[in-house]
Amino acid sequence: MARRRRRRKLGVVRRVKKPARYFTCPVCHKFTLTIDFKKSDKPGTKIAVVRCGSCGLNLNLEVPEVYEAVDVYGLVVDKVHSGEIEAAEAEGGELEAENVEEEEGAELPAREETEG
């Protein structure tokens, strides 16, 4: 006679989430902020390169080696909300130019009607 086979208990498979590649920009509020890392000359630190594809925000921050992209994103958000980085500086002055156009161009020229 044959024996019954034992069933193996399968363990629970936990899926590991990948770290985020894109973040929400604290200046323009679009989902286009990327954070990359470069090596630094100083031991124990690295350079975080923060770029926004839509508003042109570009920062180089020296951070400890243990920092991940999420930690650097928190620093950038804190700096923007505290006023260390202003929106007009980050956008290269585009914000001021847009406001001037809106004020000057408030009145649209009258459209000429032609008979035809």
C-alpha cells in the first residue's frame, strides 16, 4: 500500500515595492521631479541632483550616504515651504513674466467684423 503524500506549506510571498522614480514637484505640483545621485569628493557624503521636467527646478544638494531619494525629497519640500527656494528662482523668472502678460493683456483687442 502506498502512503499519502504530505502537503508542503507554502510561505507567504511578500512583494517588495520598488522605490519611487518620480515625485510631485513642490513648486509646480506636477509629477515630474526626479532625484539622482552622484559621488562626492568628501567621504561619507554624496550629491543629490534634483530636477523638475516641467518648471525647470534644478538643485544640487550634498547629503549623507545613507539618504535615499525619499529623504532628499523631504529636504526639498522643506526648503521650498520655508522659503529658502522661491518659485520664481526655480522657474528661471518665468512666473514673473506670466503675471506681467496677464496684467497687460487683460483687454483683448476688438474683433473686426467684415461683411462677406
